[in-house]
Amino acid sequence: MSYDFDVCVIGSGAGGGPVALTLAEAGYSVVVLEKGPWLQAADFYKDELACCRRSVYTPELSDEQHVIEDLDSAGDWVGEATSESGWDFWNGNCVGGSSNFMSGFFYRLKPEDFRLLSEFGPIAGANISDWPIDYEDLEPWYTRVETEVGISGRCVDHPLAEPRSTADFPYPPTQEHPVSSHISDACRELGLHPLPTPRAILTKSRGIRRSCEYSGYCGSYGCSSGAKGGARAALLDRAVATGRCEIRPHSKVYTLASDAKGKVVTAEYFDAAGQVQNVDAKIFVLACQAIETSRLLLSSTGPKHANGLANRSDQVGKNLLFSAGGSGSGDFDYARMSDAEAQTMKTRGPFVNRGLQDWYFINDKSLGGRIKGGTLDFLLRHPNPISKAMSEKWDDNDRLVWGRPLQRHLKSLFTESQYLRYEIFCDWLPTDNCFVDLDRTVRDKWQTPVAKVRIGYHEHDLKVGHYINKHAIRVLEKMGAQNIRSNISGSPPQNLVAGGCRFGKDPARSVLDPDCRAHDVDNLYVTDGSFMPTGGSVPYTWTIYANAFRVADRIKDSL
Amino acid sequence: MTESGISRREFLGQLTLLGSLAACYPAAILASTRSEAQPSPAWLNQDPWKTIAEVQQHMFPAAKDTPGASDIQATVYLRNTIQNPATDGENQEFVFNGVGWLNELTQDQYQQGFAALDEQQREDVLRKIEQSQAGRNWLSLLLTYLLEALLADPVYGGNPNGIGWKWLQHQPGYPTPPEDKSWYKLATPVHYQRKA
């Protein structure tokens, strides 16, 4: 039988890019179906309206939405469409996906993250599970991402450093903001071990990708230089250059059709004109980011898959993960500094690049002994001026502020202090109250059911977050920050999402096998963050890239 | 290379940029911008734009060292924004309806349009309409577009020559968008179809 393509990849972000590149380079024909447009580096400017205030990189919520199910004050789960609430769960729908808009702050997981259950034991109400592979199994691909995607950094001797097979990063660290050394000094005085944060950002040019130009506008923005290691710039452009990879933008896959034997035969999609199209392939690889991957599987019923593809054990969409923790900030008033110090603090462009993992594991009696902790990362306030100014629109009594008072507040906010932030990343424990399902009533503009996401969290996550926050505040105090404020909550950060299609050895309790192939569909793989049974306490992207390269090699072996 | 990882030369380069921003602002830039100001287009002297411009002027008044709504071309920005092809028509309708409601109220209360009121009367009437949900939404929307006019890229018609950025010593990112890459030209064809 002949096929249109050897491999059909659905979704073009960090999960899809490595598969497309690996298989195209190996001589196989690949098609990548991407729902959004194909924007290039030449389409990306430092334009706050385009990046962050209009629906350019993500859909209009009135066209495509989610239903978010949260607990109300009476203790009932109540759903609300994001087109009503305005709570946007899209992270980047264009070629390269949300990896276009990351700030490229990259950490590996640690060996213990692969065996959370055996290492720390069960927690009531949480579905903690060990991974079916070890850190050592993934390590070669973590290393491969450093060169394939391009990660800059500097290895330091650190009590919690994860084992690596190479001595150091292939690219030297990005330029660092002067505040970074103040953070390091304060941390060391507190007996802590500040870490330089690795970044998926080139510090030397590579092919058509230029070195970072330090505009100071990185996270949330598409990269104009090509330095940021998003899937489009780092991988897909190279895949297309082989002549064996075709990318079809504006291709919204709504179902994977399967045959009487249960194998996937075609991906059916709407094109830009809303016409139904389809493509067939030997192998299908799903990488639409966790929520949409589960949605598509649940929407893809067939003769052997009455409840959706890969869902024989009713596990698809279960154990969705976000990242727990919170954030805080403190002000550094220029009036308390010399002019030279103030100018130093005003520097815009270089990265702060400081993190702490001293509490990645916590051994404290008050928390009941040794538990899993998390990561603390420092950054400046996001430079977007409109969103910053918008914070002055309302006063404490919920009245609008205008005229001279508004102008005075703006002047003070923008010119009198620098604002240092930190973010805490902890495990979002998997529970029965955090999952993806199909909504029964709300449909998108193509009239297909949207994903309903229940966003319950585990109380344990807050306990860990508060513990780390206490220490984070001490660092800011040590640095002399004023007006320190912080917020630890169970509200999910929609840009840090994984799980929903766990990999594991037991088909009754997982969706994918250890190679991320569906237990019950021979020619279907999932390579975005959906596979993760537990998430670790760092952003997911490096791990998604590494695992997708690992699975791509398995697919190559099977073809 | 120091711990901070930035060379002295690069750092001094940044200092120079910041220094020049601080040194030449505000009075000189503001004065030169005002003297270069284009004659106002005819549409600006007719309602609804006339009233909108007066409301914006009240919400963001000019002073010697502070750019006002006309300095940042808030009305031009608003017009470009709500009349571009990728913007929902509902917003424009709401902005225009609000002008009607406001002038009805001032006619009722002061027997003249908003544009003819003195400063205290303007403040009183705007605070009065803030009491209703629709009035509050209308004012909030105008204020949002005002802040965008102050700080969005000049390609959208506000913030001429970066006047808002300079006033707040804000360092913009580069590259900035050319006209053919403005956000409404990048929005997807699917999006255009729905809006058409």
C-alpha cells in the first residue's frame, strides 16, 4: 500500500519539531499539520500589541475556547468558557508553537524526578507514579538538545547538579544583567548555591540563526534574530531544507480516523478555507500540547476505539499537570542608590540568569521529613510598558484613575525603581481533579467539541510553595529590596502544562508505552509533554525536546 | 569578563543611551513635537471624534513636562485601532454610542455638550457616568486605548517619535514593526474571513 507520507506529525512545537527533523534527515517523508499560520523571524518585531494584546499568535477566544472547571464557593465544580471569562489557555498557535514565545529558561529534570513514588512515597489524594525510564535513559537526548536546539550556559559545581555526559554547554552563557551578581552575593551570604540559568538561546551564530541581540524583549515575543531555540527556527527550518518535510499551516486536525483493526489511517483536517482535507501516513505522531492532544484523542472514535483513540483504559486526559508554586517581587528604589548604581539597575537587554535549587529536596521536620521541593528563578519585571501602565488604571477602591494622578503614578512606576521578580516552580501533583475531557455543549468555530479542563490542585503543592517562598523572601531582603510581596496559589499557569497521556508499562494505568507509542494503537505516538506521569520542578520544554528526540529515534528504528 | 558577563564597553553604550534619554527630556522634545504638530484633520472637529478628543484631553492633560492626549495623538490612535479591518465592529459601536450617552447627559444637566464644559464640570460628569456599569466600561475602554496610544509602537499612530516612551524613560525593544507587519496585517486569513 502506498501512503501520502511516511510520517504525519500533528502540531509543530517542541514535541513535533524533533520528530520532523530526525525522520526527514533519515530519508523519510514527513508532513507537519499545524493549526496556526507560518510566521517567520521576519514577521516578529518587538510589538507589544502583536505579541501580547491582540489575537495574532493565538486564536480569538470567540472562535476557539476552552471550558475551565473550577470549584465554586459551595464546593461544586463549575465550568466556564474562556470566551466568557477571558482566561486564555492558548500558548502559541503557529508553526513552532509556544516554543516561539518562551524565554528559553532551560533546566533538566533530576534523576529522582523519574522515581518520585519510590523516592518519596505516596501522598494521599495524589496519583504519583514512577516513570518507566530512568534519567540515564534520557540523558543522551538532553545532551543532544544542547547542540540540536542550541543551549547556552555554564556548568558550575553544585550539590544538586544532575549527571551529564559532556563537560559543559556547547554555547557560552548569554550576557548577564548587572543585578545577577547582586543576587549571587546575597545568596552566598545566606549559604545558598546560586546557579547560572541555562538558556535555549544562541550566543554564537549558527547557519541563518544569528546570535542573541539582547533587545530585552524575549519571553512572550517571537525572536527576530533566530537565536531563540524554538522548534521552528532550530528544527523545522532544517527539516524543510532536507526537501522531505512539508509543513501545512492553517490545518486544524479534528479527528484521526482508524480502521477495523484499530490502526490510524488518516488525519482529517480543516484547511484555511474551512474545507475538509485529509492525509494518510504509515505513522502518526501527536504533539498539540497536552490539553489539545488529549482532546484530539478523545474526539477520534473508531470501530475499535469507541471512547477515543488510545483510551481503552479510560486514561486519556487524566492526571493533567501544570506547575505549582507562585511568584514574588521586590522594589529597588533608585533614590536609595548612587547615580551609577541606579544606571546599572536600569540596564535593559542582558538576562538575569540566576536560579536556586537548594530546596529541590526539602528535609524539614515541620513538613514531615524529606519531601520533593522545587526551583526558584529570578527575573526582572517584564518590560511590556502597556501592561505595566495598565496596572495603574484602577485605584484601591476600584475606581478608575485618570488625569494628573494617573500621570504621577506612571512617572513613579516607570522612573523611580527597578523591580526584581522571582518565580517558584514545584511539582503539580497529579490528582483525580485535574484532567481534560470533551465539553458537551461548547463548540469551536468548526463546530467540534472543545476541551473541558478541570483545574483542581493538591494542598501539598501549596505547602511546598510556601516553604520555598519563605526562603525567596529572605534573598530579596538580603538584597535590600523594598515592598516585598508574593503570591503562592493553586491557580494553574496555563503556559506550563503537561500530562494527560501518561507513559508506563501497565496498559491499564497508562496511555503510552515506554517508547510513547499508544498501548492500543500500533502506529500512533505522542511526543509533546502529555507523556509525563509527574512533571518535576522546572519548566518542561527541555524534557519535551529530549523525549521527542528519543521517541523519534525509536520511530526511525521501526520504519 | 566580570561575573555579570557584560563588557564595560557594552555597558557604557547602554549608559549613554539611557543618559541621553534622561538629558533631552522633557521640555525640549515636547516643545519641538508641539511646534511640529500637523494641523488637525477635519474629522477631528466633528462628533463623535470631537467629544472623544475632549474626554481624552481631560483624562490625560498636557503640562509643560508631561505630554497630553493630543501630544500622544490619542484620537488618531483610537481611530486607527477601532477602524482597522481586524478589529471587531462592536468596539467601535460601543465607543460611538458612549459619546451619544455622554452628550445627552451633559445636555440634560448643563444644557450644552461635553466639549463646552469647564474642567470641574467635566470631572463631575465623567465621575457620574462611572457609576453605571456601561459608563464605567466605556471610560475604562477609552483609558486602555489612551495608555496604548502613549506606549504602543508609533506605527499605530500614537506615541509620535516615541514621545510616551521618552517621557517615561522607557527603552523600547528592537526591531520595531514596519507598517506592513502591524498586528492586523499578521492576523490569519481565517480571522479576516470571520470579521468580513
